[in-house]
Amino acid sequence: MKRLSFKPSSDHLLLWVFLSLLWGVIDSTTTSLSSTEPRAVTSPQLTTKPPPDKVGAVTVVNQNESSITLRWNKVNDILDYTLQYDDNGELIVKNIAASSQGASVEYVVSSLTAGTNYSFTLFTVFGGVSSTEHTFNAVTAPENVGEVTVVSQTENSITLRWTKVKAIPDYTLQYVYNETSIVEDIDASSQGASVEHVVSPLTDRTKYNFTLFTVFEGVNSTGYDFDAVTAPRNTEELKAVGQTETSITLQWKQVIGIDTYILVVNGKEENITLPAELVTYTVSDLTSGTRYEFSLFTVFENVSSSGVSLTAVTAPTNVGAVMVEDQNESSITLKWTKVNNILDYTLQYNDNGKPIVENIDASSQGASVEYVVSPLSSGTKYNFTLFTVFEGVSSTEHTFDAVTVPPMVSSVRVTDRSVTNVTLLWDNVNPDWEYLLEMNGRNETLTPDQSSNVISHSVTSLEPGAEHAFSLITVFSGLNSAAFKGSTVTAIDCASVKWHVTDSSIQGTVEGLFTSATATYNSQTYVSPGGRDVSFTGLVSGATYGISLEYETSPEPLNQCRHNIIVLPSPLSRADCNYWASGYSVQIVWRSPTGVWTLVEVNVIGETHTVHNDDNDEQEIIISGFQPAKTYQVSLNVLSGDVRSSKPFVFQCSTDPRGVIAGSVVAVLLFCILVCVALFIYFKRPHLISRKKSFISGSKLPKTQSKGIPVAQFPDHFKKLNADDNRGFSEEYEGLAPVGINQTQKTAELPENKVKNRFKNVLPYDWCRVKLSTSNGTSDYINANYMPGYNSKREYIATQGPLPATVNDFWRMIWEQRVKGIVMVTNCIESGKVKCEQYWPADSKPRLYGELSVTMRSEQQELNWALREFSVKRSNTSEERSVKHFHFTAWPDHGVPEGSEVLINFRRLMRRHIENEGTGAPTVVHCSAGVGRTGTIIALDVLLQEFEKERAVGIKEFVHKMRLNRPHMVQTESQYVFLHQCIVDSLLPYQKPEDNVYENVDLIYENATALQQLR
């Protein structure tokens, strides 16, 4: 029997005594305990009944930190048991009274220490006798860890740390990964006082629920629950997409499910919430030209990703100013101050349409940068863009212009030379260039015509016959090229030389530069000796010599003048006068003079007769109008062209005296006969005398022009013509119908000219038609006539409105007649019909009509008219002329304006222009046919001049005069009446007539049936 050792206490003294006695009894019947075994008491040995069986097995049903639940089967239904164990050095004895119910005993050992291995001894007790012991071990559950720290988190792991529980090395970690429960046993025996454990692999951006168990001898603690998350993934494609001087715009691809970021800029954090899929964020308030370090972290549950880094710089500032240090024809030198000591710059520009980019490294230069841009085109304006470049990032841009020096003019040609003028010609390489010409002590700035390929400039008021140096400089944007230097010589005015001409010589002193002088007639050339005294002798009388002066220069001599001089024809030395026609005529005969002559003027009795050279050796003329038996002085002058011989040949010529006596007798007899006949008629047939008077009176020819109506009498005259439904007007107008109609119009009727006539019955008379110059095979025909005016027989040109095929001819006429004003009294289209081709440009762009370029310089539109000014220039000359265009737009075809005041005011405009110009050149007037409205406005202009200067007006007379020059002038009776009304209205400028005598225009026009075809 096993001995037990007890430590008695005061509380269990009686029990201890009892057991001691009992032990003594037992001991007295059994073997004594070994002296080495503990004994609490020495007592007498007693003899007892045998002990009960011990329990077979004890099962640990449950364990926690402070208790262990044990279970065993009852031993023979015994209900009492004793459980002994040591707790921190103290022996604990638990007497267990089991329930009578059930076959097993379940007992909770409590108030234990967590994580402790207990050695238990269990006795079955029956009748106060204990069984042998049943020994077993059991442990309490360990304590949970006190706190778990998340040391670090990555996208696929979490690092945990906790302090060991009572140096326990074993732990179990449970969590769910991809819907699978994971259990990790952790052996921390190699770690110190704390345990660090990396949980992996895990899913990024995931929240995990962990349970950590302390494991002590296979027993887990209750478990410590905590949460931890993995770090989110980093962003992708972080880049700088925009940089300014004060900001950098970043862009990255969003991490799914993440809208919160942390951006660290040079150590300074910024929290960003941006839900967009493609995220952009601008970091502002930065310093220009500075490098910045960026770190971007995604954030999930306050956990940041590992982060991505980017280095980016802000754009540098632009250069402050760029100075142009030097310019030549092929380069420009630029200079600027460095920006914050930045060394790299980029210069961009276009050269001849090609983009140029130049990278500039200024590392070898000081505080400023000097750069030569080359090669460049001369005389060109360049637009430069300069960028400051810092670590590959450019500033916004600094834009400026600079120009290269223009080139020197390559050559200058002298195209025209006159006595006081020269014309210089050179290529217009660039229309943006100007030129500075220095010549004759004057500086002129010349701006070329944008549309011309050459520049032509005339220099005037030069000294005749002298050499003139000139300097021509190309100017562009204030820069001057090198000067082209040249010289030329003005011509000599040979016509102004005081030539001494005889019938065999030409002599004169010529001022000006020339090296040779020649006189040429037919194939004969005479050379004058050197010097300024020119002399040609031994010349043919009456011949026309071409005088030529030349100045020897390289590469060819200059012609200084060409002048024709007619040598005086040889005078006659003899002539004979012969009787002719019984003394009433004479025959004058002479031998042809030597040399060249064209005619001989025969002057006698105050009359001049001409005899043209018919190449016969003897010339004669019979002159009548003489009296018989008389002596007359006859003068014979020889002419060669307009030049007369040095002196006339004068002689006396006597008429035949033989018929004088017979004639006297016959005359007396005739006189007597006439007297007798007169007496007979007077006494026997007196009625014949009255009839004869009437016949003689009626046979007088009317005067071609009668005196105009005085203005004081004009109202009565107008009233008289207006009576009886305009009967007087109708009679006067119908009386003008045949005027001029028998004159020839042969040129206008030629087949090649018919297409140039707008109307087949409005053709110009041959004698006064305007003829165009005929060069290059062109025709001289245009449907136009010279018209008389108040001051001149050719004060106007009346013409039709140009056809498409005659517009060029129209402008040729304007140029050749040196016209300064055009009066147009029609619209181009009236009542849907084309009345006149528009012959001027529609806008300010020049338009070419044949060899003439016409540009509209100005246009002023009024209610009833338009005023325009044209610039006309011939392509092969530099001369440019100004032409005014007076366009009256309120005049219906075949009719008259609504009132006279508007037309009178319009006429005042054109008259003022004609008088201001004062060139004597004709004014061109046209409508559609060039007769009706044209004749009316011409007549009105002339009649108002008569009205103002003579205080008399001859309307019928002037219309008669116009119709002698062009048919149908003043085309309708209504226009004829309108002219009278204009004069009446001019007499009463402040009164409005009560009756408008031309209001029934259509009715009046019906009477002019002969003109209907001109519609």
C-alpha cells in the first residue's frame, strides 16, 4: 500500500489524526514504508479491509486557461474519489463525491494556472479506504497572445508580430484564402521573446480575418481574433503628361477599386481622391525649371502600396528678350540672357517653306548666349520661336521676328532716255522690298507694284545731254543692301538747237555729251568734224536729213538724238507768164528747181495756188480771175515739206489786152437789151414781177446756224412749242430727221467691222470717226465719233456701250486719246436686257484689257450715280494715268429721268472735272447705242454753257450740229423736250414747274417710229 505524506493544518487536524491511526493500523499488518519515503506521522499499524480498485482511465474532456474537465468511469459504482495535484508547489487534494446517477464521473478542476502541465493522482475511496493511485497528466489551455502587430503589408503578404506567451514556442494561425481555410502551425522556438511571422501568399487589396492560437502541449488557447489587409497594387503607367512653369500634370492608370492615393512630392504628402479610370492630377504652385521627385501610393483601408516613383521637371521660363546683334544677307546673330543658368535652348523657324529646328548648347558661354543663325535667304523676314530647354522640357515659347539684309540689285537697265528724263528698269525680286534711289541730288523711296515682275521708274528734270550717276539700294524692314552704282546720259534736244540751214548746209552749236554727229539722206551719210560745232555741207537742196548724235559708251554707243532737218529748197530763178482765156486767165510756166521739192506756191492777187511736183522738168499752172490788159505781180515759192526756199521768185505778169475793146461794145449792147425787156415786163406783165420776187426770196439758202434764243425769251419760246400737244416740239424734232443721213459710213459697213456694232443702223460717219492706231495687225475701227462742244470741235467722243468683243478696243481708245473722263448714262442691264458690257474691274484687283491694266482705285455709290477712279497702265511702259468714271444710273432707255435737277447736278460734276483737268483731251460719253442719252447729256452740257456764258440757248441748232457728226443724236422726241425743260428749270432754280411736259414719255416716243428698231 502506497504511503501518503500529508502536511497537517489546523483545519484538518482531526482528519490527520484519523488517518495517522488508520495508517498505523494498516502499517501494522503490511510492510513498512521505506525509510526514504516521506511519512507524515508514525502511528500504530492497523489491520483493515482491502482497498477498492483504482479507476481505469481518466479522460480530459475539456481544458481552458483556468480549468480542466476530467471524466472517468465509476469503479464498481463507488461514488467517492480523491484527486491530488500540485499547483505552484502547493498540494491540492480534492475529495469528489460523484452523483449516483450515471456510470461515469465528470469533474472540473478549476482555479488552475493557464498553460500549465498538471500531474494528477486519482484514488477510488470506499469505506474510507483508498484505492491505489491512478496517475495522469493534463494541461490547462495557454493564454491568448496579448496583441498582434501588423509589422508590414505587401500586395501578397502580411508580416505579424506578437510577444510569446510564457515563452511558449508553438502557435497556430487560422484564416481564409481564396475561400479555403488555411491553418498554419508556427514554431517560434528559434525566436526570442517575440514572434514574427510572414503570412503569404495572399491576395492584394484584401481584408483578412486571422485567429491566432497559443499552443501548449497540443492544447490551443481560445484564440486571438484580429483583422489585417494586404497592400493594394501600385498604379501603372505613371508619367508626366504636361509641364508648365508652375505645374506638372501627372497621369496614371487607375487600380481597380482604388480611388484614394497618396502623392509624395519632394517629401510632402498630398491625399488624392480621383475616381476616373484614367487619372490625371496637376501639381501646382511649383517653381519653374526645377526637378521634382514624385512617389505615388495606392491606399486601401489606410494601407499604402509600395509606391511608384517618377522624376519630372517643371518647364523653364522663357528668355526675357532676344536682341538682334548683327544681320547680313545670309545670317542673323541673336543674343539673349540665360534663364537661371540653363544651358539648352531650341530655335525654330521656316526657311523657304522648310521647318528648321536648331538645338543650342550654351555650356561654353557665360551669362548670355550669342548664336548665329545661318545660312538664311537674303531680304527675308523670319519668324523665330525660341524655347528654353530644361532636362528635355521646353518653355512655352518666345516669338520674335528678325530680317536678313536684302541683296544688292543685280543689274539696272536704262530703257528710255529723253532730254530730261531717264527710265530705270530692274527686276522686282520680292514685292516686300523697297528701293532707295539717289540721283540728281535727290533721294526717292520707291515702292514697287505687287503684281509686276519688274520695276520701272522715271527720273525727271535732269540736265539735258549730261552724264548722271545714280545709286540704287534695296531696303527691307529698315535694312539697306549694298548700293548698286551706275550712270547714264540724258539725250540732247536737237530740236532746240539753233540750226543755221541753207540750201546746201546745216550748221549748229550743240550743248551736251556726244562723240559723233552724222547727217543721212537716202544712202548718203555726212560726218561732222569733231567738237560741239556741228557742220554738214554739200547737201542736196530740199532734202530731209536725219541728224544723229551718238555718245560712245560700252557695250554700245548711246543715241543722243535723232532729228530731221529739211535743207532749204533751191529758189526759182526764172518763170514765164503766157496769155490765157482772153486775158481773164494766165498761164505761168517754170522749170523744176534742182534738188528735192514737193510743191510751188503761186501767189497772185492775194490768192495762193499750189503746184505739186509731178516729176516733170517743166511745171505750169493756169490761174483765172484776172482782168484783161492788166499787169499783176506773181510770187513763186518753192517748198520741200513745210520748208520754203530762202526767197521767192517775184516777177510781173500781164494779161491779154486783145479782148478789152470787143468786150466793151458787147456789154453796152446787152445793157440796152435788158433795159428794153424790163420796161416791157413792167408795163405789159406786172404780175410776173411779184412772182419773181417771191421766187427769188424763196430760193435763198437757209443759214446753217441761227442765233440762239435769249434766256429772257426762252420761257415764251418753250410755251409756244408746248402748245397744241407739243406740236411745236414735234415739228422741230421731225425737221431734224434728215440731217446728216447722206454722209458715208463705209468703214463701219465692212464685213469685219459689222460684228463690232451693237446696232446695225447706228454707225459712225467716216469723216469724223475715231481711228485707233494700227499696230500688230489690229483694226483701227471702233463705233465712235468725235463730237463738237462749246469750246472745241472735238470736245467729246460719242460711242456705243462696249460689247464683249470691243472692250479692249474701248480701252485702247481711252489710252490713245489720253481721255481723263468717261461719262456713262446707262446701266449694264435694263429690263432684263444687256445694254452694255461691264468694262471695268468689279473690285480693286487689276484687270488686263489687251495691253492695258486697269485698276479701280476708288468707288463712291450715290443714290442716282456712282463715281469711280481708275488707274490705267500700259504693259510695255511705265506710264500710269488716272481716269474718272461718271456713271448716271437713273435714266431709263429711250426715256428721260424723272426730273431735271438730278441730271443737272450730275452734269455739274462732269463739267467741273473737265474744266479742272484742262488737258484738251476729249471726254468719252456713252449709253447703249451712243446716240439717245449720250446726245442728250452732251447737248445739256453745251447748252448750259451757252446759257451761262452767252445768256442765249440754241437747242435745235446744236442738235443739228451733233447729227452732222453722228446719226440719231438725241434719239427721241421726249429727250428733245427734256432738254428744253432743263433750260426752263435752270431759269427757275427755286421753283418747281407745275406741269411736267415730258410726263407722257411713252406717247411722245410712239411718234419716233423710225427709231423703234434701236430698242
